[in-house]
Amino acid sequence: MTDTAIIELALQTMMVALKLSAPILVTALVIGFTISLFQAMTQIQEFTLSFVPKLVGIGIALLFCGNWMLHTMITFTVQLFESIPSMLQ
């Protein structure tokens, strides 16, 4: 296994991790920004006001993107296991 193959595998792994985490992180970011903007305008400083909407939003994002995320992870894993024999040579 060459250095180039290791770097390519690491790059593919990081790209899959980025793709899988993006829907959840973007949802949490948008909801968190919206709630913090609302808290700044109304001067309400309540921890649960930020936590509960993020939890609900992430749950909804997982419902919508979960199938795609699972398919992406399975595809990557299958490709990885299929490439093992060529890596050992």
C-alpha cells in the first residue's frame, strides 16, 4: 500500500464524514442562530429555549436525510471492503 493510496483513502473518508455531518450541523447552526437572534431581540436568556428547538430540528433533519445518509455510508463501506484485496498487494 503506497502513501498515495493511504492519502486518497483518508481524503475519501473525510469527505464522507463531511457529507454525513453536514445536514445535522447546518440545521443546528441555522436554528441556533435564529434562536440567539430572537433571544437578543427580546432579552430572554433561557437555556431550554435554545436546546429544545435544536433537538426537534435535528430530529426532523435526520428523518429527511437519514435514508440518504445510510445509503452513503453503506456505499462507502462496500467500496472500502471491495478495495481491500487491491490494497494488500
